Amino acid sequence: MNQSKEYALRSGRTKNPWWGDLALERGGLRALRTGALIPFSIENLIAIGRGFANYTATQALRLGNWLSPTQPIRIAFTPHQPQPWHLIWSVLHVAGGKIVLDPEKADAVFYFEDITARDDCPLDTLSPAARSLRQLNCNCLDVSKSKVAQVFQEVFGYPLSIDPTQHSGPAVEKSEINGAHDGRIVTCPTPRQPGMVYEHLVDNSDNGQFIEDYRAPTIGGHISLVYIKQRSINYRFANTNDRVLLKRPDQVFTTSEIDKLGQFCRAMQLDWGGIDVLRDRKNGRLYVVDVNKTDMGPPTALGLIDQVRSVRRLSRAFRDYMNT
């Protein structure tokens, strides 16, 4: 058995088709790696259709890169590989990149794992030659809500977290676990529950009926674009959107805010990922409430043309970053 195949088998990173990570169940599709169930509904079927349309567009742009003489960016992902619904998959391929299984044949190694926190990076177990390559996200090992809140306060100078036993009034209670989408509004003072964090209730509603979240994909601490996610305030903590808009960073943030968000990403040691940002309508302040280093996208509620535009813009920024 050659070394490349042996490494792939040992790390669980054989090149299986992406649909192997999905299972058809009664009522929906199950994402095997995360356990998330995507229920069958008109909205989700439309979202899946848009996702396939973006996949087709990505493949067309990828074909154009195959015909180009430009040297491809070869990246080995460990311990998992990105799938077409992950934003890095589309961005890498449109940037003329290539996913390789053997790190020793790569230009860089990307730590890619949908886990909230771990003590060490799996890249440390690779061969000395592989460890000498450029590493992405290897030091971003903790994206728990408490870690995000800690770094946020250090960079921005004001808190997101609260003590639920001392605070008076409404607050947000949610799990430490990344991607749980289990937030709920509680009235304080209230006892602290195990495994939960407590944060200021940010008023990010435009008119009391809809709320706006900013998802900012970041590359090396730089923000190339912002997805404005809009949905009913009745399901403010859900992972669904009624509408998504594509904006330039300077259309959403001030120069000072962009600088602070970059500082935050560097303090988190986030080389690639998406940060979720809220703006409080009462005081105008920004709050970074989540960090995702295996973010999915582009958002399916975004129009197809803007999906393609956003991937192309991010691919240019990613290629520039990898060439520095």
C-alpha cells in the first residue's frame, strides 16, 4: 500500500463522494458527521435546489481554472475534508485550488474539524516534513461561546457575557457548543445552568418584527464581504433566513470596526472562518457572538448571482492570502 493511501485510511480521509455524509431518513436528510437533521419542507427544498445551482456554477468556474496555466494551491485537510456545502470547498476550487490527501504533497495543511474545543492540533501528529508546511487554523482550537466572549471583551473593551445571578432583566442563555442554535431569552436573576453561557440580549431588530445578523467570512483576519441575514424575530436563534443580502464591509462597518474585527480574528488565531456579528440598535455597538471555522455557505437564501459573486470575491482574497 502506498504512503498516500495508507495515510488517508489511517486518518479517515479517503476520497468518498460528498453524498456519503448524508443519510435519507423519514422526514429529512441526516448529516452524519454533525447529526443535524434537515427536515423536508418547501423552504428547505428550495434551499437545496439553490445549493445544487451554486455547486454547478462552482464546477463551471473550476473548469475555467483547469484550463489556466496558473499553479494550483494544493491543500491537505485534516482530520476531515470539506464538502460542497462548506464555504472553503467552493472558494478553494474557484481559486484554482486542489484538495490532496497526502500532506507531504501539499502546499499547506488545513486543520478542519467541526468540534468546539480540543487541547491540541492533530497537525502535530504529522511527519516533520508536513509540519513544516504552512498551517491554517492549527492554533484556533477553542471556539466555545465563553472563549469568544472573553476575546471579544479583550479586543473591544466592553463585555458580551453577564453573570445571570447578578444581572437584572432579559438575557440570552445558550450552549457552549458551537452550532447548537439553542439560544433562548431568560429573565435574570436566574441560576446558572451547567454547560450554558449567558450574554447581553442584543437588540438587532430593525422594527420589532425582523432581526439582522452579520456573517463575515474572514481570511487572515481580513473581511472581504458581509452576508446580512434577515429573519423573523419569532425564530431569532434559528439557523434559517428569510432573506440574505451581499454587502461590502464598508457598507456595514466603520473603518475602526473593521480594524477591531481583524484584531479579534487574529486574537482567536482564526486564519479562515466566519464570524457572526450583531449590532445593537440602541447603542450602535457591535458584538461578536460566534466563530465558526468550518462554516457552510454561501447562504442558500442569497440569490444565485450573488452566491457566485461572493465565492469569486472570496476566492481572489484567499489566493492573495496564500501567495503572501
